[in-house]
Amino acid sequence: MDQIKFIVWADIHWDKFGAKCVTLEDTEKIEREIFEKAQKENFDFTLFAGDRYLKREPDDEVKVKADRVIFDIVHKGTVPHFHLIGNHDWTDRGRKWNTSESLKIFNNVYVLDTSKTVGYKNVRIHALPADYQFDLSKYQIDKSCFNIFVFHDVVRGTYMDEERTRFFETGLNKADFDISDFDIVFAGDIHVRQQFVLKNTVGGYLGSVIQRTRADANVERGWTEVVATKENDKWVFDTTFFPTANLFSRISFNVVDETKFEDLSLVKPTFEDQFVEIKLVGDKKNVDRIAEDLRWKKIEKEFNARCIDIFKAYETEQSEVVVDLSTSNSVIGDLELYLSSEFSSLGSLKAEDIISTVGKIKVYVK
């Protein structure tokens, strides 16, 4: 019985100091753990689905530190690593140079920087780097082998947020890669983990391996381990998700006249070694009173938080005047009412009407 075991991840985005608290040490720890686990537990290979760096031209310190991880473990080890180029990895839009060129001199590293098929034992990896158009003729399918399609791009119809409220209207068509020639499909670029709805194969977005932005707060990120087993000429999969350390948390409190600082539910595990955003919701007087309490610094130290950031969300009473700029007779007059009402309501005004209104204001200013 054929069986293949590998680790796959994406969008690690090495950077010196990302999103206020993600350090080089955080990123290095994750990648070393992945590569060391692959060596110690005899995985067949590792596969990265693109975006190794945050910047197209990373600082020297970042580049050296990142390359050192692969040199120390992959280059000196026995487990091969397949490394796809993502959009952040191209130094320019012309696809003439990428930041992983230096990896080509290492042992056991295969840099996937063009549309091509790379063979390793009974595995065929069909790569589509960022900014390349899908062309099935570029790949050499071998049905006797295990065929993986890996790409870094936006897929039409997939969602871009954890709430699944916003979808991509353009991008790669799922029908292009939803073919039985590919036993499984992995994608990088979108940081939200999600499965593709496919008929002829299986797969999806891996999501980022580490929390990179505040939008990742309270959301698990990590890598995926796959065991592929061939049964009756068909590959079946056992996948396990391994979450990495939570670096961001977001907590919200409603505050009123009676609210005291000690009334807030503050639990140490939520803060420990994390960047924590505290959202205070209420009227300006009460929000400012709680936000300016000197005990926040004490909590930050006692709970071992990386940082506590206070976000003020002022609520205002509904004004008697509801401003509807979409039926405006006087642009400046209605804007003055809107400002004086402390932003109480925009009526039926839409975003595009705001832009239009601002354009009209310039005319009045002249």
C-alpha cells in the first residue's frame, strides 16, 4: 500500500517587526519547528505555498535569518523542501528575480518559480507561481504517481474574511484545476483557511501559518500535515491542522456610568505573550474614564502581555436631525448638520455618494 506523509503551509511573511508585535523570533520559531519535525519524524517532504517575505525587498537581517533556517535544517538534512513563489516574493512585476533565488544553491530545496512539474520519487508537484496564467499543457501528469497542484493566487468565488461575508468576484476559475488529474490541490495567498467546493478533486486555501494582522485576532493559524494513502487506485487523505501560538486577541467591553475598572473581566491567559486590543464601547465620558485608568499598565506587566492597545468606540445619542445627503439641497449645509449631530446618521447615503459629495465640496471651496 502506497503512503506519503508531508507538511504544507503558506504565507509566513517574514518581517523584522510586523503588525506591532510579530517578531523575527516568532517567525523563525515556527519555521524551525516545521522543518525539524519533518526531519525527526521522517516526513517524505515539505511544501510551502508562497509568500515567504512581507516586503518584496526584505531587509538583509530578515533575509539572512530566514535563509539560515533552511540552511541549518533542510540543506543539512535529508527531507526535500518544495518552495513556491508568491506575489510578495517577486522583487518586481516582471518576474525576473525573486527573493528565494539564494535557496537554489542549497541541498534538498526545489524553488518553484515557473509553471512546471517537479518529480520526486512517486510524487509529482505541479506548480503555478503568483502572476502566472494557468496552462494545463505546462504540466506532465503521471497517473501512476501522486499528483499535487499548488498555486498562489485568488480564486473566484472564495471568501476573503473569516465571517464569509465578502467574496472575490475575479481570479482563477476553479473549473480550471477541478480535474481528476490532480489528486489534491493546495493554495496560498488568502490568509483565511477554507476548502474549495470541487467535484473531481479536493483541496483549498491553507491560510497563513502565523497571525500577521489585527484581522487575525482570535483566529487560529498554523500548518497542515497530510497522510496520503492509495486505496484501490484512489488516494485518500488524513489531514491534521496544527495551530501556532496566538499572538493577537481582541476583547470588547460596554461601559456605562456604573462601570468600574474592576468590573471588567480580564483573564490572564487571554493576555499572556500577546498583543491585545481592548475595545471600549460607550459614551465619551465613560470610555475615556476607563481608557485612561493607570491600571492598564499594571495589567500589561502582571499578565505578561506584549502590549495592550485601547480602542475607543464612542456611542452618541441619536440626534433629532437625520441627515440624508443623498437628497441634499445644500451640500455644505447638510454636512454641517451631520457634523453637529455628532455623526448620528447618514440616512440612506451610500459610500459612493460620500465620495461624490466630497467632490462637490471642492467646487464650493473654489
